[in-house]
Amino acid sequence: MTIAPARRAAFEVVRRVFEEDAYADRALVGAVEGLDERDRALAQRLAYGTVQRARTIDHGVEALGKRPLRKLDPPVRTALRLGAYQLGWTDLPQHAVVDDAVELVRAARRERAVPFTNAVMRRLAQGFRGLVASLPDGPLKLSYPDWVYETWVRDFGADTALELMRAQNAPPALEVHAAEPVGEPTDVPGAYVVERVDLARMRPMSRASQLAALVVGSQDGERILDACAAPGGKTRLLRGDVTAVEIHPGRARALAEEAPPNVTVLARRPDLRWRARPLPELQLELLRAAAARTKPGGTIVYSVCTLNRDENEAVVDASGLAPEPLGDEWPQYAHPARPEFLLTLPHRDRTSGFFVARLRAS
């Protein structure tokens, strides 16, 4: 049987993310090469959705498959994960989802596992949605690590923690940066909401990320250090002589290839909810290192895509740097507890979650 191209590509992305620790966005680039626009979009939806819902999926596959995932061959594990996502959160025909899962295992030369895959996929088709619906609201049902849920409950309360998890599982608004008006304008200059992306005219980028770059206020002739640059969206919006630093070599290469002429990239070396761990000590070290390289009176912008106060306002407080009030400039994004900072909230603002502080070097 012929496997649908989008499913084959999504299978490759999911396999690489969980078996090779690849970044989903980078794995997707190679996996969808040669596919038409429709199949590319479907492959991205299936791959990203499977990675996003992995905790719930794994619970369901183990419950209905009656075998620990860790004991399955990687191709079988990947096919079941991808199939479960489609059965649980898409309207794709069940028979096609089941058949392609089986064929993906067969194509991986795991013929002995084909009957098992077929049996588990049929059980998933019958019972997976009901199993998910029966789970209590919380990190298992909404597929988040316990520590993220517990941190958000501490910082925002239980109701808001659930709202945040639901919002970040929903398809985000398609936000872009463009030099000329496209789609629907937003309250962030240069940020628009569109239905489709035309890469010749616009670049996909959340308005929260664009907001962080605008807060820098860089001008031509200034020297700018972007200390944690990849994937590089904010870097491209900075004016002046920009030096961008990225520790991951693959992402640094990609950034260097696409960077505008004013950006020099230095390197040393999505899936974020499974990779992320609180790193306040490292972030404080980076902030202090940036401050040490900023002339007295210069501007330092500390911006992180996390809602965890330990990595946000607590890091700024520990740095000893004086914050410049931002809430008056952007009142709609003022931090609810510390209005001198900005905090975008996905459930409220329908954009990515960002903390932004502008500080003055002494």
C-alpha cells in the first residue's frame, strides 16, 4: 500500500524528535522536502501535534496496548504515537490512519510487529477518544509535565494554569512580521495576523517575540549583542551592528545563512515543553555577562519565552540592575503583579508567552 506523503513525513519528524533528540522544526525541513504546500501543512500539523500531545498519547497507547512503550521497537512506538494523535485530535478517516500506521511499521522492516500494530491501532480507534475524555483536567489530559503545571498553579492559580495549558494546545494565530500591511494589523507595529504565509513578503513570528525586539529600541550605528539568538526572528529585527551568539551549531549555521548583512553570528554549540527545565542560575549568569559587556548607561533587554517567575522577575531582581518601566508604553501587556515588566499570556493575548524587562547598565 502507498503511505500518504504527509504521514510519512510526520513519522520521520516524530521518530527523530523522540529517538534522536532532534528539534522538530529542523527535522521538519528535511522531511517535507519535495511535498506540495497542502502535504507540508498537514505533515507539520501531525508531527507537531503528536509531539505536543505525547504524554496523553503515551498514556493511552500503554493503557489500550497493554505493553510499556519503552519495550517497543522505535518504528512501532512512533507509528502508534502518530496514529493515536490522528485518532484523538483530527477528523482524518480512521481506516486510513490505521492502515498507514501498519504500513509505516512494515516499511521500517518490522514485519513481525505488524499484527501487534494493527491490533493496537484498532483498539485506539475504538477507545482512545473516550479514554482521553475520561481523564480529569490537569497535566496528563492536557499533556504537560507536572512541574510546569505546578509552577503555573503557584504563580497564577489553578484556573489560570488550566487556561494556559488549553490555550497553548490550541492552534495559534498565524502571526507574521512584514514591512508593509498584510492581513489583519495588530497592536504591535509590523505584526500582522494572516491566513497564509507568503515568504516573499513576510516572516512567521509571534507578535510577542516582535514586541521583545521592539523594546530594545536599537538604532543604526549602535552595537548590539544578541546573547541567545536562535532561531533568529528577533535578531533580524534589530538595527545597528549586531553580534548574535547561539550555542547550538545547527541552529547557528541556519541563522548565519539567513541573517541580514548587519548581523554576525558566533556559535558554540519545538518540543520545548519536554526539553525545558528551569534554569534561573544560568539565566542570571547570562544576564550578568551581558551587563558586563554593556557600556554604562546602555540598554539591556532580558526577554525569555517562559511564564515562570523564577526565570523572569526573580532573575532580574537578583541581577541588581535597575528596570525601566515598560507598563506605560505597553499597558495591554503589563505584568499583572509587576507592571514595570511585560508579560504576554497565551490564554489572554492569543500569542506566545513572553517576559520582557528593559534594564539600564550601571
